[in-house]
Amino acid sequence: MDMLTILGLVATAFTTSSFIPQVWTTWRTKDVSGISLTTYIIITIGLFLWLLYGIFKQDTPLIIANAVMVVLTLSITVMKLRYEK
């Protein structure tokens, strides 16, 4: 594995893990009042497109990062829809 791929994987670890606290807190508290549905829909679509790009480019860090991020942002979007009062 070359240094550029390692750099991408380290970046992936940081960026993808940044959404875990939001998912955890939202799931635990069921409080979605501070979450913008529009923002999460847009970011999820964007991340899905980046995932497709990574797949077509066969770029492992892009694929991993965006696959995980799609799952995380989609879960927040679903919780927003489910827990909205």
C-alpha cells in the first residue's frame, strides 16, 4: 500500500467517525429538533454520488469513506423522519 492510500485511509477514519457521535446521540435521545432534514438529504445524496465516483475510479479510501458516511447520514435522516414530533 502506498503512502497516498494510507493518507486517504487515515482521512477516511477521521471524517467518517465524525458523524458517529451525532448518530449515537440522536438514537439515544430521540431528539431531532436541531437537525435539518434538507441538509441531511442533500449530504446523503452527495455522499452517494461520491461513492459511485469512488467505485468507478476503484479508489478504496473514497469507497470506504463514502459507503460508511452514506449509512451514517442516511440513519440520521431516517431518525429525523421517524422521531419528528
